[in-house]
Amino acid sequence: MRAKLTFLSALVVGTFGGVLATGCQTYDFEPVDPLAISQTTETRRIEARASKPNLMLLVDKSGSMTEPVNPSDPDCLVGGRVCGDTSRPCNTAVCPTRWSELQGAMQDFLGSSGTLARFGLATYPADASCGSTSSISVALPAEGAEDEASLGAKAEEVKTELFKIKNSSSTGEPTPRGGTPTSASLKFMGGLNEMQTKERADFVLLLTDGLPNCNSAFPTPYPDPGCFCTLLDCSAGKQIGCLDNNESVAAVRELRGKEIQTIVIGFGADFDSSSDSGKRGAATLNAMAEAGGFERKCSKDSDCGSGDTCDMSKSLCNRQFFQAANRADLVSALRDISGKILVDDPCLLTFDASERPTSQELVVVYVNGERLSSGADTWSLTEQGILFSGSTCERIKTSTATSPVDIEVRAVQRR
């Protein structure tokens, strides 16, 4: 994360004018504009700023993931009905499903961007019903692993595990089945010690296609009006069939309280605003995204994509979660997310161009109390900011919570 320097407008030095007489000679001084000087002292403590983040993928593999991404496609009809259940599996060669598109997107993304973060994988449900995540499919890389070979190998491991889950199977291979126990699975994430590090940022990336349910303790069971049924019929699942919005949002807040951010991706058509279930699903994911601390930011409507607008007063898109209808959308969302979680150059301290010091001679830099002159092995003032280089930059990159680097910058701006 780049540190930002702020230069305070402060001091005005007076105007010289008039006449100075010495002996028989008279000297006229032209009036000049006041000299405005801004001065500040800015300090930063850098602790493992170059460490790549932990990114645990929490992937929904409920039964609805075998449904087609485009139910209106004629190739998705089997016996005159839309494919997608165990008796009518889709032929993914002509009718892509949510699961086959997710697999393809992950293959594309992890193949090209698998070294950008320290990936791990968990899936849910843990069974063919409502069992929440209780184990990790792919553990995060070993603590301290930052090299591309280790991270690339871990990304390949994640891909392999995802492709073990088949869209359909007649030989007993695992397939997407069961409900969507989102809240309990998120709570499991919060209990992982490896996701509560001080050395790096920690993220859970929730990728779900359905409305969260499976809460056996839902307070207002069906047919109470407080239960919105997410199933075709909730009479046999009076609690587990209800939309579990409050507990899911609360689980994300608990993660945030542990400094774990949750990134929310809604995949598929279940968040279509044209239906009541779609509106409720979108509202639930919106609330989860807001609680997770990773909302979609914007400065104009075009930043939010098709069908969405920017709330200028909050600088947030009105749809705060990431939405993807197909493989291409999902790859785009994943790349957008990866660009936002990447660690910025820890050796560059940036500031607004309007507040930039007018020359390098007006900047004094201390690192751990030692004053450093500018140079190839220390620092220089660039158009972007103060750039540390050589051994000084390496010193910053290898900083940790137990061995931080304290940087103090004293700068003057002359106008």
C-alpha cells in the first residue's frame, strides 16, 4: 500500500517594497509577490508492506451450480425441459453450466494470475445437504512463501481440486450438490489461525450462485412471513429453506472484526432484479459486500459497468458486490479484484501533484532515525513521489511487524 504525503499550507513570508537610501545613492526595489511556503513532517511505519496477501477462495458447490448459465439456450433442453438436475445433466460442450463456466474461469485466471496472491481453497456444502465447510481443500502456502514457483504450484493445486468436482457423474465422482450454508462456512473461515496474520493482508473471496440458506436455527421458520423460502417448497425444511440473510451478514462482520476482508462475487442469474428472489439475493450480497470492507468503488457511472450506477455521495457503486453471468464476466471480475488487493510498491511514497515539493533539495528523509542523503542507493524525488532504491528499498521490502522500518520525511514546498 502506498503511503501518501500531505503538505500543509502554512507560512506566508511578507512583501518587500519601497526605497532604500545609502549615502548619495538611492535604490528602488520592485515589489514582488509574497513567498508562500508549505512545510510538514510526515512519518510512516512500514511493516511487511511488500508481503503478498492471503486469498482464501470459498466456493459454493451447491446443486444449483449444475444449472445452465443461459437457461433459454435451446441446447439446454433435455426431453423438452431445461437440463441441470441429476436426472437431466447438461451437456456442457453445448450448454455451459455455472460449474463448468466457473472451472473455465478459474483455469484462465489462476493460469495467468496465480502468483499475485497466496491462494487457498475451501468449498461448501460439505455434503449433499446442509453441511457447512469444516475443512480446507487446499491450504494456504507455507508461511513466508512469496516466490513465484511456490505460489504458482499452489495455484495449480487449487485448479486440480476444482476440476475433481464434475458437473455430472455416473461413476460416483463428486458433483455440486446440496444447499447453501453460507453463514456457517464463513464462520469457519474466521476460526483459521492462518487467516489471522499480522504479516500480511487476509481476504476471503466468496463465490456463490445462490441465496444463502441452511440455517437450522432460523428464528422465524416457514410459513412465518419473516421467512423468504429459497426452495420450491419449504414445508419439509421450515428453517433450512429460509433466506439466511442476517446471519450471513453477521458472519462477514465477524471476519472484518478479525481484520479479514470478504470479497463477494454473485455468479449466475439468481441475482436478477426482475424477480423477487433476485432482488432479495442482490440485497443480501450487497449487505455482505458492505460489511466485508471490499465494496466496489467509483467516481462516475461508467466505473460500475452496465446496468449499474455510481452513488457519488459515497463514491460507491449501487451494486457493491461483483456480479458475473458467465465465464468471461467471472474472469473479468477476478482480474479486477486481483488488481485491487495487490500490494503497491512499498518503496514509493506518493503525494498529490499539486502538493509536490518544488525540488529535491527541500526534502529531508530519515530512515529509522538516520538521515539519508539522496542517491542511487537511498532515495530520489520523482514525479510520482519519493522513490527509495538500492539497499534502502530492500530494507523496506524485508520489513516485518517485529522489525519495522520507520520513515520520516520533512518537506518544504515553495510557490
